Amino acid sequence: MAKNIYFPEKVRSEHELYENLVIESLKIYGNEVYYLPRDLVNEDTIFGDDPVSSFNSSYKIEMYIDNIEGFDGEGDLFTRFGVEIRDEATFVVSRRRWSQIIERYDNDITGERPREGDLIYFPLTNKLFQINHVEHEQPFYQIGNINTYKMRCQLFEYTGEDLDTGIDEIDEVQNDYSYTYLVTTDSSSVQDPTNQNWQALQTLSDGTIVSGEVLAYSDSDNIWHIGNVGADDGKYHSFTTGTLVLRSGRVDQLGDYIDSSFTITAVTEQNNVAQNEQNDDFSDFGDDFLDFTETNPFGEPS
């Protein structure tokens, strides 16, 4: 028997009405969040990873948190490496609003939908979530179309990515937890170096150029805090004593970068993440009730 022709499913006016109701509901019951697209810097095509990814833009949009009684996931765990917070959340966003705000012709977005690996900053809890999976068929064609994306996310673990979104609360993550070099120079610098997008460059004895981003500057002792350090040969190198060139993001009338040269007198490394680790505390606490002296708890080998 043929389908009833008096009850069509593909009525454009009904689709638009339903979509408008969805958008209105998200604006009423949702929260404003920031969407951060991931920029691949040096993708590993074998493992499908990019450890030096950067996030250089942010877009404010309303999303609904599909978690009623709190975040999902395993919560707070006490592991041998310290406390791990494994919160998970599900965000719902309107497809039309996504196209209007994020997927615009003048935005730095290459995909037609939210991408796995991108970040969502939730200001209400001051947390960053990484998108693990984008569900694009739920709810499943209620009136013949789908109007939302449902993104399953987990709490983002910072591993040295470059954050230059323009949102202070987000960019401070890089300053607080990145692996930085404390470079002491022999003279003072220009005023407000971090507001001019300064880059630090040093040419080593073998010709390798080491570069990094200036995260902070202490004018009282001429110490530069430099993060996101890399080299032009793709290998690990660090700053050493010698000549340091600081390049401003500004250019002169000829279009050349404005550089300043200094002499490095001392270099130290600072791992801000290690300051929050509790490995020793957990190890000492575990020694009170766990015996680690036995090398083979299942019996000595013959």
C-alpha cells in the first residue's frame, strides 16, 4: 500500500518552524560557550596526531549542556600519578546557528561541521572540553530533517598547545601550564613585550634556529619567559648562552620585522605542570599499607 499523500513529511514551512523552536530553546536553556577550532601545525600522518597544534581563534555561540545531574565520565580519580579529573560532557548546538556564526566564509573554519579535536570553553565552570565524537543523526529525523549537532566531549588535558584566542581566561592556560624557558638577558627590554607578539630566536653553532613565543617578561631582573619552543630542523633543542634576537610582531616602513638583539647570560627550564603533581605524596602514602619489597609476588623464578 502506498504512503498516505495527505500527510507529507517534507514540508518546508514545518521544518523551518521546528528549527526556529529548537534555536529558541537553545537560547533559553543553553549557555554561551566559546568554540575553538584546532589548527594543525605538523600533523603525524602515521599516528594521526599533531602534538604542536594551535588554537588561534574563538567563536561565541549558545549550546545546551545535555547533562542534567552533573558531568559524566569517571569523575575524580586518585591514581599513581596523582589526581586525575575525567569529566565528560555532551553539548548540543543548532546547525543553522553553527553555519551563521562559525562556518562563515570569512572565518578560519575548513569543515562543514564541528570537528573532533576542536575545543569548547565553558565559562560557567572555567573548563576546556575536547570534542571526541560528533553525532549528526540524533534525534533521528523526527520530521524528516535534523537540526542539531550533538558533541560528546571530555575534559581537555593541556600538552603544550599554542593558545592565542584573544580570550584571557583561555590563553592563561598556556601561561600557567606550558613548559617554559627562563632566559636572562644582559639588558632591559622594550615596554610591554608580550603585547607586541614578540618571538625569541637564537641561531646555534650548527646553524639551527631555535624559536619560541614570549609569554611573560620580568623587567626587574631581565628574565624572559619563553614557551612553545621549537627548531627549524624539527628536533629538540634548547636555548643556550649567547646572542638572542627578539622579533616584534610589528614591521617598519620597509615591511621588515623590528628586531632587538640581547645577550643571554643564563638559561633555566620551568615545568609548571610538575608543580601540581603529587607523585611523592601518593608514593609515601601507599608505602604505609603496600609492600613493594617483593620483586615477584607470584613466586621466585627457578
